[in-house]
Amino acid sequence: MSVSFHSFEHGADHARELASALDLELTPIDVHIFPDGESLVRAPSGGKTAIIYCPLDRPNEKLVNLLLAADALQRGGARRLVLVAPYLCYMRQDKAFRAGEAISQKAIAQFLSLAFDRVVTVDAHLHRVNSISEVFPDIEAENLLAADAIARYVAKKGCGPETVVVGPDVESAQWVARIAGRLGAVSFTATKSRSGDRDVEIVFPAELHISGRDVLLADDIVSSGGTMIAAISALRERGAASIRVAVTHALFDDDVLVRMRSAGASEVWSSTAVPHATNAISISGELAEALRDELNEQS
Ligand code: R5P
């Protein structure tokens, strides 16, 4: 068997947990930043198949380092490169909303496809496309779901069939329905309109009766927090007894956590897809299951 497992410093703890679930050792990728800002990346030679774990939050510098790491591993003898990016950046800009804008989703997918044979991610934000294979037509790609891991975690924390599982926009329906299904609970989604990065209006359907009920508010991404804060405030106005938040990708700063709490969230839990202070929900089981075939193919 010749499979090696690598990660940068960012996310190394989660990478180690995943490597150990696959019975592999984690080999760190070293990055030296020159005074002028360019990177020198060193990845010791590994297996014929090299897996790189790299959560792509705050991605611009990471993307360049990833390309350089892939080059180093290929030069060291790797013939198959697998990227595990539990958070896959730039998926939300999936069309040119105004003339002259880049379609970031396509551009970044093409960039990653130059270096990798397979991409594994979690809850990629796919809105106007049906599957991750449409985003990566030239390489293997899988989009795993965090919903089952979230449901297992929140169930341990006391969410059950009586909890109302709520999503802040129509796109979240896929995730909240799955979490609710696992809990035996009902789910609803709101309608969202956004007039700026942080300017969001959330309207819940009239038939959503949540006065005195415990609510689990779930979404794929919290970034500026505008969506969640508006949703928490709307739920509070409707008389929810408690509001707990579960998110796959925690991209937000500390002040957003404070604002979510003051808006009325009693708990904010995130998955380990992005290293963050709110991490509570491990997704290494889902990732290990998806990656196990790399070990079988090489044995
Ligand atoms: C977009 O539709 C996503 O599902 C999230 O709702 C969105 O990215 C959250 O962004 P923010 O925290 O900036 O409102």
C-alpha cells in the first residue's frame, strides 16, 4: 500500500484525526514565506497516492500553497493527488450576477482540476448546479453531507422530535430536511432577501408556529453572520423558547459569535470542516468512509 496523508498547519488537528481513522500517518507540509510574500513549499516525498487535507477558508494564499504542494508531491513520485477540502471556497459565486464579474466557482474548479485527480468536500454550496460533478467535469469529485453528523450531535445535546428545525433560506432546505428527518422533527425554511454583505431580511412562513418551542437553526455557511443574526432575531420575535445554531462551515469572526449570542442564540455549534472556536461536530467519520477506497485501490 502506498498512500500518504499531508496537511498544512491550518487544520492539522482535524487532519491528524482523519489520518488516524484511516490508519495513516500525517506528514506536515512546510511553508516558508519570503519577506516579499512569496511561498516556498516543501512536502517530503510520500506515496504513489498523496492525500492533502486543506480546509479552504480565507483561501487566496492557501490556493497558491496548495498548487505548490501538489507540484512538490508529484516531483516526489506521487501519481494520484487527492484533495480533501472540507470547506470548498468560492462556490457561492456560480454565475456573473453583473456584467464583468468572474464566475469564481468555475475558475477555482478549473484551477484545482489542474493539480488534483479527486476532490472530496462537504456541503459545498451548490445552488444553480445539481451536483459537484458539474463543477468538476474533468476530475473525480464528491460532496459529502454533514447533516447526519450534525443530527447525531444535536440529538446528544437534547434536540429531538419536538424540536423545530429551521433554515434561513430556501437553499438550506436540503440540509434542514435531512437533519429534521434524522431527529423525527419537522423543518421549515424562511425566505431571505439580501441588500448588502451584512444587510439581510428574513421572513418565516405564516404557518410556522414556534411560540414556546425549541428551535434548531441550521445552515451550511455563516460568514458575515447577517443571515443568522436576522434569522435569530425573527425567531425570537415569534416567541421561540430557545434557539440553538448548527452550521457546517464557520467562516465568521469572534464579534459575529457575540452578536449571534446577544440576538438570542443559546448555543452555536459548528462542524470541524473549518477550524473555528465553535467546532463541536466532528465530520472525520464521513470523510474517512469516503476516502477508504483510496487505501483499497492501492493494496
Ligand atoms: C448562502 O446562501 C449561504 O447558505 C449562507 O446563508 C450565507 O453564505 C451566509 O452568509 P452570511 O453569514 O454572510 O449572511
